Amino acid sequence: KLDDEKLKAASANGNVAVSDDDFLEINAGGKVFAVKRATLTQLRGSRLEAMFSGRWDKKLVRDSSGRLFLDVNSDCFQAIVDYMNELAISSEDDPPMPPTVDDELQHILSHQMQLFGLSDNPQIDSNIITQHSDATILHNWLEEVDLVGNWNSSIALQGMVSQTRHSIPNAITKGQPLRSLRQLKAV
């Protein structure tokens, strides 16, 4: 069903005939980058993947030459593209170090990493599970407390999440708000 929704979004707002082998020309802060689509879309579920997936091509801002335009720091975007290139050729057992830039730009890079959904510590203010790993953690926790098999509909799921959302923080975080499902790993 999610793939159907993505296809529908691509038909309305983007290009359904995209390929991972497409080269994208991106004007990032005045510097032009030529990057394969696959490089920028390899981290499924990230904002970077969504932005360059092709689903939103008609909605993205373009410069006077027709290139995609991002109003970001070009040095920081270069570090992100370099990181994504390294990630594409690295093994899962030996991933690359996160990107870095000169100290005076590090806060901008950190912000751009969060903006594109690439940060290890995203500032998400949402009750929606967006990462597969978070869904797995929640599912495993719910199995342990014997709740998984008892949900008959999404309405029941919403009710149980609403009820448990208030009890989980006290049980796990000793009264502190539950900021991430990663906190459930401690259980």
C-alpha cells in the first residue's frame, strides 16, 4: 500500500520514470554537484531519499539553468555527498565515519544532517514511527508484554498506543518524557 501511495505522489508531483542511474545536477549554495540518484536515495526513509526519489521532482526549486536548487552551505553539502558516496561503497560491518567540516561550519553541517534526516540523533517531534528500527523495537517490546496479537484494527492500535504512551515513560524513563523509541532498548 505504501508503494502505491509513493507511485501516486510521483505521478502527481514528480517523475515515475526515474532510475537509480540518473545523474542529478544540484546547485547547492552556488556550487554545482553532479550526483547519481542512487547515491542520494540509498538511506530509505530519510528526507534526502524522499527529496531525490523522483516523487517530488516537479515541486523542487530549480535555478535559471534548470538544475535542482538547494539553499544550503555548499561545503557542508559536499561533505554530505562525500559521506553518501563512501556509504555506498562501504560494507555494513565497516561504515564510514559521519561527515565533518572545519569547526566554524560544524554546526551548519549538523543542522543539514538533521534537515536531510541523516542524523543519528534526529530532533523528531512526532508520534509517527518513521524508522524500521524503531518499529522493530516497539514490536519486540509489545511482544514481550503480550500485546501484539491482541490488536484487531488500526483503531485498537491507536487506542493502545495512546494508553501505553503515557505509561511507558514512567516505567522506562523514570518520569522523563519518552523522546525516542530507542529508549525502549533499555527494557
